[in-house]
Amino acid sequence: MSGRTALVLGGRTGLLGMSLTRALEGAGWNVRPAGREDAAVTDPAALGALVRAAEPDVVFNAVAYTAVDKAEDEPDAANELNRALPASLGRLAAELGFRLVHFSTDFVFDGKKSTPYEPEDPTGPLSVYGRSKLAGEQALLEIAPPRLTIVRTAWLFGPGRRNFVRTMLSLAAEREEIRVVHDQIGSPTYTPDLAAHVVKLAEIEADGVFHVANCGQASWCELASEAVKLAGLHCKVQPITTAEYPTRAERPRFSVLSNAKFKAATGITPRPWAQALRDYVFQEIPPE
Ligand SMILES: NC(=O)c1ccc[n+]([C@@H]2O[C@H](COP(=O)([O-])OP(=O)(O)OC[C@H]3O[C@@H](n4cnc5c(N)ncnc54)[C@H](OP(=O)(O)O)[C@@H]3O)[C@@H](O)[C@H]2O)c1
């Protein structure tokens, strides 16, 4: 689908934004990645000027306040980026007619289910971050721009920016043992895979809320163990409980996302996370 124009907020430096920029370029789109230097996105006038100048067919919003623990102490900053920014974008989308693709998180759920979450399942965020992301979704659904895609995803790893897998590999290279939480289960997701799937959703003009993640599930400990094994590091990965590693923000115990709605819309089955992790570790982490 060459010739379409995408504005990617967070497309210069964001973990997901960078992969989105690359995937869109690969698919033949005209891509305008935007970072802090391009506009103060929290200023509606500056945001409006940025969007109007880009004349986009689709705006991908990969900007967010993602510091889950810090958000507990900075709810205003989290809400400014996670609720007010999508709301501003929703109003612009309603006025100008572009498709808005916005990202949200598995942390909108309370983690009390034991089977994968569907997009329609009741939400119940446990943290300031989760509540701010849910508020962003709700603001958009209320404004209801005519062409809206909300993609909830989870547990991202990928090239270009610090992420859980990279942190674990750095620690494992220096230590004989790392201790990692084993009683939180989620959907590890590789940003280049997610980006390709999201481009597909935009190209087929899919409206509504979708869950998109790599297939399968893991605990943080299983994800770290697999990465350490693939990297050939001789570090013991010791499972611990959440109680043994208290954090400022509470996280859901189980937040695996079901891709069923995404598969039905696109015909695509995302590959298992372990296969994607192999690509990440072999291609992106330079050998010692
Ligand atoms: N990471 C995960 O595991 C995960 C899981 C579930 C859902 N998500 C969702 O996926 C989306 C992308 O997350 P991500 O992990 O790619 O985020 P990220 O790596 O933290 O990137 C966030 C982007 O937002 C920009 N940004 C932050 N504060 C800003 C501000 N005040 N003004 C302008 N730009 C600002 C950052 O720019 P700078 O580089 O200049 O700071 C960066 O480009 C988010 O909606 C997130 O909620 C992420």
C-alpha cells in the first residue's frame, strides 16, 4: 500500500515507535516519525500544527508515559500523556478524518482471570499507569473519531531501546545468579512483529479495540531464562515470588492477551514469543 502517509508519534526514539517507523517504511508508506524536537505533543496547539503539517492518512500514537512504578508518584504526568494526549488526537482525528492508531496495555486488567483476555473483557487496572492508559482508551471511545484502532499489547522487547530482555541479559553477563519473578504471567511481544501486525490492521482499515501480542505465555522468569539460554550465558535464573520483589505499582498476576479478534480480522497468527526472542537475541544482541 505505497503512497500513504503515516505520522508516527514516538517514531524516533520509542521502543515500539522505532519498529513502527521501520515497518511502515518497509511497506512503502511515506513516514513522518516525530519526537520531542518536532513538537511539544502535550500542547494541543503544537500537536495540531504538527498533525496538520504532516497531512497524514494515519497517525500512530506510540508516545506514552511508560514508567509504571514512577507513575504512582506522578499521576498528573502519566495522565497528561496517557489520557489527555490521546484525547487531543481523537478530537483532531474527528475533525481532519485521518485514522488514529493508539496503543494501550495488558495492565488495564486486574489479572484475576486464568484464560487469555479478550478485548471485551471487563477492565480493572491495579496501578496509576493502568488507570491512565484505560482513561486514554475511554476518552477515545467517547470522542469516537470515525476511523479509530486501539491496540492493546504487552511485555515488549525489541531493538533500539532498553527493555526487560536487554536488562536481564546485561545483568546475566555480570552475575552468577539473577532472581526473577515467576508468579506474573503475560504475553512477551517482539516490537518488529507487533509493528508488522499493526501496519496490517491499518491497511485493512480495522476499527475497534484489538489485542496483539506474540503467541504463548510466560512468566518474567521464564522469559529471562529463555533469553539467557539463547545468549549462551552461564547465569542461574532463580524464580522468586512477587512478595520477594515488591514494586511501587501493583501488577496483574495473569495478563495474557488473546489474539483471536486480531486473527479473525487479518488472517494472521502471530508467531510464538520464544521464536521471536531467538531472532532478537541472535540478531540484535552483539556477541560478547
Ligand atoms: N513497553 C511495554 O512493555 C508495553 C507493554 C504494553 C503496552 N505498551 C504500550 O505501547 C506503547 C509504546 O510503548 P513503548 O514501550 O514503546 O514506550 P517507550 O519506549 O517508553 O517510548 C515512549 C515514547 O514516548 C516519548 N515520550 C515520553 N514522554 C514524552 C513527552 N513528555 N513528550 C513527548 N514524547 C514523550 C518518548 O520519547 P523520549 O525517547 O524522548 O523520551 C518515546 O518516544 C505505549 O502506549 C505503551 O503504553 C508498552
